[in-house]
Amino acid sequence: MSILQRYFFVSILQAVAFALAALLGLQAFMDLTGELPAVGKNGYGMEHAALYVLIMIPQHLTEVMPVASLIGTIYTMAQFASTSEFTIMRASSLSTRMAAIMVGKVGVVLVVVAFIFGELITPRLAQLSEKIRLTGRGTTVSSEFRSGMWTKDIIKSGGMSGDTMGTRFFNVREVRADGQLVDVKLYDFDNSFRLRSLTLAKTANFQGNNTWQLNDVTENIFSNPALLVDGAEANVSNNFAQASSLVEVKKYPAKELISEITPKILSVAGSDPERMSANELAVYTRHLQENKQGTERFKIAFWKKLIDPLAIFVLMALALPFAYLHTRSGGVSLKIFIGIMIGVSFLLVNTLFSHIGLLSVLPAFVTAVMPSLLYLMLAIGALYWVERH
């Protein structure tokens, strides 16, 4: 590593670390204020809130890393310009291409750090943070629906293999922090979408190898399609009284269920895609595709997981033109303010395209990569302009 490259490396990393600390501190303060209303209720203390906020920091690091890289690089480039160091470097045969390569090498380190946090650390800490939050509040995981969490499964003749025999809708009232399911309902339909059985279980525990143990089970088997009235549970109950001979009711203290639904899929189903790893998103997207469910939201999140860290290169390239601006073009503080505005605009555009992707027919990859392409074009245009002027 040359002396000049080392100088770039140390100066930019120090500035990025400072910007990152400031942004993470601001985000932690906002998270803490969001948790304060729950402090003191149901045993949820200040220590639970503080620990939850602390564990959330790695996730926020991945989110703000591109903006911190932009602000830190702008600060470094503006300092070089204000002290005429960059002018001396250019006089010593430093070309724009060489400067971009030096900045890009620093970007490689930042991208690697962002990938490590986004793929290895954040997904695991996200589950831990929710457990701490729920344990402190003495509550359980549940979905946004009052009826509980819903997901879909495929029934196969051989359990996990064989011909498709129908579809199963998996309804869980509560998912406890230890992974136990409470108030489980299984609606089994045949390939003609006729309800064949309704299974109720008080609790369910995962045994591994795609096997659940259902406890205190009541199984209602419908042997006559005439009993089906749109799968509505209330109507089915009325039919019990009218034609009970056509409904076979079985009770078991415990029963095994083989299903593609696992605790991991259930936890993912109730999670924010932004807090999942690319691998988890790929697995869950494949599960949704097999069950013919909407996948666009998770596809967009998957591609954003891969592309957003690479946006660090784009924003650092956008910061490079600030080295060509003289002090009369504005002080360091003004340039940092401009950098903050550019970073905020990037986050807004990135979020905007994510929502547009859910409403339009644009491929998920295009939706995820478009903001970075737009700002890359802006960076190239800015570099071209400052070099010509």
C-alpha cells in the first residue's frame, strides 16, 4: 500500500467512523424514546428497553452505512480541498481515475463490513432482540390479525415428498418466545379446494425434521362435500348438528404432523423483511412460490440486501467531486450539510422505489438497483463537470 493510499484509507475511515457513531447514536436515541411508553408496564423495565436498543444497533449500522460513507468521504475530500492538499496531489500526477480507485479500495472494506453485519449478525440479533422485548413484557408473538398468524402449506402423500394431495392453511393464535405454538388450527383442503378436515390443537412443539407434536388434538374429518359452506367455521359448526353422522370427530392426547412449516418459516412470516438475511429471504420466497402466494415484497427485500451495500461505492464516488471544489465554493460545514441532504435523498428515493415496486410490474431486481443507478449517473456527471471546470 502506497503512502498516499494509506493516507486516503486512514483519513476516510476515521471520518466514516465518526459519522457512523453520530448516526447510530441518533438512531439509538429515537429507538429508546419509542420504547419509553412501554417501560413500567407488565414488568418491562428500563434495562429491557436499553438492552433492546443496544442489540438493534447492528441492524441500524447496515442501514446507515451508505450515508455515513458519503458524509465521511465528503468531509475528507472537503478537508483535502480546504488545505490545498488535493491540489498538490493533482500537481503530482494524481488523476481522477487514480483518486477514484483509492476511494474505491476504502469502499471495499466498508462494503465487506456492511455484508457481514447484514448477513451474519443482524438476523440473529433481530430474533434475540424480539425475545428480550417479549420476555420483558411478558407477552407472546402474534400477527397483526386478531385471528392470529396465518400461513399456507402443501399436503403431500409421503409427508415431505410424493404427489400433492391438497393445501393446508396453518393458523396459530400465538407463538411464544420459546417457539411453542398456542391454539393451532389446521384447515386441510383437497385439490378441488374442498374442506376435508379441521384439526384443533391446544399447543404444538417442533420436534425437528419437519415434524410437529400437536397436543390435546381434536380432528374433524368431513366425509361428505355437501357439508362444506365456503370453509366458514361457524357454518361448519351448524352443519355438525344437522348431519353429525357425516362428520367424524377424533381426539388424541398427542399427534405428529409433518409439514414444510418450521419455526424458522413462522418467525420469518411474522418478521420485517428488512431484518432478514438474504438466505432467509430466498428460502421464504421459495416457500411462498411453491404455495402460489405473493412474493414481490420479499424479492425486492432480497435484492436490496445484495445491492444496498454496493451503494456505498456509488455514494463515495458522488463524494469525490467535493475534492475539486475550492474553499470559495463553500466551507467544510456547508459541504457536509450538502452531503447529509444527498444521503437523506438517497434513502427517500430508495424507499420510494421499494413501494413503487410493490405497485408496478417492474422486476424486483430493477426496483432494487434503480436508485443506485440514478445516483451513479449523478456521480459520473458531477465528476465530468468538475474535471472540465
